[in-house]
Amino acid sequence: MKLLLKQYLASLNERDELDVVLPDIMSEVGYTVVSRPKRGTRQYGVDVAAIGPHPQTGDKSLFLLSIKSGDLTRDNWTRGNQALRPSLEEIIEVYVPKHVPLRYMDLPVIVALCFGGDMQEDVRPQVEGFIETKTKLGKLEFVEWNGDHIADLIATGLLRENIFPKTMQTSFRKAVAMVDEPTVCVAHFDALLRQLAETQPKNLLDRLRLVRQIYLASWTVFVWCRDAENLEAAYSTSAIATLRMWHLCRAHFGKSKLAKRLAEVVQKMMHLNRVIAALFIERHVLPYCAIDDGLGVSVPSPASVDINLKLFQALGRLAINGLWLIHTKSLTYKGIDQAFQTALDSELRKSLNIICKTIQNNPALYTPLRDDHAIEITVVGLFLMQCKAFDFLRRWIEQITLSSIFSYRANGKYPCVFREYADLAMHPRAAEGYREEATLGSILYPTLGVWLAIFQDAKSFAILADFHAKDMAHSTWQLWIPDTTSEEHLYLNSEVHGSCIAHLGPTNGPDALLEQVRKEIIACEEFNGLSAMRYGLWPIVLTACLTYRLPIPPHFWTMALLPDESTIDTSGNDSD
């Protein structure tokens, strides 16, 4: 396990990775972190400052960490902008005499040389000579925190027996070891988080320790996936970790110091989830989206079922990433950081362009195989509406409607309710009564009907109504809304919850359908009672729906009808 952790540490970058993880590790094992890495401010060589026990005497001491990535070599000891020796000299000559807080002035200072790998032997004499010259026993001392030492810290904190019993350690090890088999990795990681959720921490301190462990475990899986050049497992595990962590913390935010720390870890987990999503798109979607059938060809399988499933999965991930960007922009809309606003606008345009090109160049995205692909279609629709790409969305919804109806009537690979891969691979069968079984209920067709009604596409809506009357009399067209039990189960996927809005047929026309949905939205007060909605973090609800395959609550259509004022006008984008 220690070797695994050391390899993980050696692969971390200095900025935004090792310097983010290390303070949390220190907090986990008993250090009090008093200063964390900051951007835009001069730190005089100190990346992290913390209070902890002296390594020999055990006395309370001030630890000043200068963090570098990878191995310490002769080159990064003295040369370059990120050299370690100049940072140490700044600590000694500037930080210690002038910037140590007054309340810590009387404490012994321990300067820690931190790097994720090892110190190469050819540089060790220089480092030891420097340390020997600068050391003042009891006042200024030095310690070496290499990958071995930091791995020990992680093993002490992350795998502490009273928090991570051996059964949980086994799940964690298996998850990390199987990152190249995403399904297996996610299953073990999910088992770990479920076991953690069952521990029910007794106080905020235990809860804080637990969520930090979830965060560090997610980081570990991410780095190993990145090195394996397969981010599938990292994406799924970070989404699950975000939801589980939200469930653990949602009722404990507040003004106390521990409550604020709890909120900070949740924010870090959400940020990590977004970092992984952006990297997933950059590596696994962007290179193929502009090529005809490029994304479909990139799927390592010739089977049409595999291509269809992977394409809709990727499309949903693109859309939720874009909606997180919109959420971020809405929070900063009234701010003054114009550069950040410009960067967000650029990312939104990029997301819109990727989504539109992906749909245009992959015809499989006009023919959903699973009925619950309505989830991805709705999330994409919400994003396109917020970006004001109305014409593109209208044409896509129309084409999906017509293609799905044609596939059913031609007995092709029409949308079905099955979720098991074996059932999907054999779809459609020729058995008697099979077509009725495969379309016994549907969230796809009423979803398409609502979108067509929103766009007032009377012609396509009439075709859908005719299809419902002639071919789908046996099928219950329905939508899903949360109920009083959803708050307890939504983020864990622990039990069946929510209510069904049934009999959503298009028989009475588009206006009648929209009115029926509107009344259900008004009547369902539980949606706004969800903790993620109360805190304004609506993308968490959408993340839960995508991750656990829950239909999107119709309340989100009100967001589609009222694009946020902070979103950019992309009406001139070539995607239209």
C-alpha cells in the first residue's frame, strides 16, 4: 500500500495538486494548518504553514513547507523558477524574521523540504551541507519530507483503523488497483463510500475527517487514472464521491470553524469533480467531436449498442460540464473580475461548440436506444436553451422524435425500457408481446413532447400524438418528481423514492401538455426543499440524475424557459 501511495505522490504536480492534497493530509494526522497555498500573493517560499509536534522533542513547533513535485535533482535544487534552494533561502531570510505571525514567534521553526518522489544521491551532499550551515538547534531546523514520509502520513490518516476498518481498506486498494477496468474500480469505490456512509459520524470532527478521506481517496483514483490515460473511472468515482459527500455534510454547514472546514472540503470535492470532467472532455471527446462519426469510431467496440450507450453518456457529461460553467457564471455575474468573466464566456462557447459538433457528426445521437436517454436529452436541452441555441435544439428534438417513431414502426433499434446490457444487445427480439414489454412505460416520449410543445412545433407534436394513439396505447408515458423521501435517498441512491406523473399523453395538444406539467411543478413543493436546491447548487441534482439514472424533474424546464441573464448570447455561433 505504501508503494502505491508513493507512486501516486510522485505523479502529482506541484501546483494545484501536491500543494492541495498535502495540507489535508496534515490536518488528518493532527497538524493545525494555519496557511495554505495562495495565488496572486507573494509567499516567500512557504507553500504551507502548520503547527505540529517537533519530530524529536514533541514540543509544539511551527512547520514551514516548501513543496516541489517529483524527485529532487541537482537541476531543481538550484536552477529554474521552481528551484528548492532559493525558496528555502527566502524562508530563512524573509519569511521567518518578518512574516511569522506574532503568536507563533516563540515556537521552534521546522522548515520541511517536501517533494513527492526521492532525493537523488548526487544532490544529497549539497542539500545536507546547506541544512548543516543554516540549522540553529531549538530555533531553526530542517526535515526532509519525501514521498516515503508523505505516504506514511497518508497511511496514518487515510487508513486509520478506527475510521477505515480493514474491509474498507480492501475496497480502497482494489479500486486503485483496477483503474484500467472502470466498472470494477467504480464498484469497489462505491462499496467503500457506502461503508463510510454507514459509519454515521458522531460529531463534526469525525465527519470532517471522513469527508477528507473521501476527498483524498478520490484524488488517488484520479491520479492513477490519469497516469493510465483512462479517465473513465476517475469521472464516475468523483461524481459518486461528490454526491456522497454532499449527503454527509448537507445538514452541518454553519458558522462554526468545523462547519466552515466541512464546507471547504465539499467545495474542493466539487472542484475536483469539475477538473476531472474538463480533463475527460479534453482527452476523450474534444479530439474526435469535429470528425464524422469520430466519437463513435473512438469507442473500442464495433457493436452499435456500445457506440450508442457511450455516445449518449459522453453527451450527458458534456452538458453537465457546461451547466456547471453556467452556474459558476451566474454566481460571479455581478463581480468585477472581467478577466474571469471573459474566460468563462470562452469556456461556454467552447462547450457549446463541442456539443453541437458532437451531435452533428454522430448520427447515433439522433436515435436513442434506451428510453432513459431522455435524461441526457433533457440535460443537453437545458444547456442549449441557456446558451440560446434554440434552432439547433429544436431541430435535434424534432429529428429524435421522427427517428424514434420510424425505428419503432420499422422494428429497428427503437428506444426500450431495458437497462441490462444483455437485453440491450439482443434488442429487438421477435418474440410475441416483446414490443409491448420493451415499451411498457416511457419517459422519453413525454420528454420529447414537452420540448416540442415548448418550441410550438405543431407538426412534429401531431406526429407524436398520432404515434401515441396508434402504437403506444399500451405504454404509460410518465415523468418523475421528488417526494418527501427523496432528500434522504437522492444523493446515495439508497432506496426507491419519488413519485410518478402518469398519463402524459399528447392527445389534447401541446398547450394542454404544458399546462398539465405546470400544475405538477406547482404542486410538488419537495423539489425546492431538496438541500442542493436550497443552497443554490442545482447542478448537484442533475449530477445525481445522470449518475443514478433518475429522470430529470420537470421543474428544470422552468430554467429552460427562462435563460439566466448571465449566460452569453451565442446566437451567432456556427452551431446554429
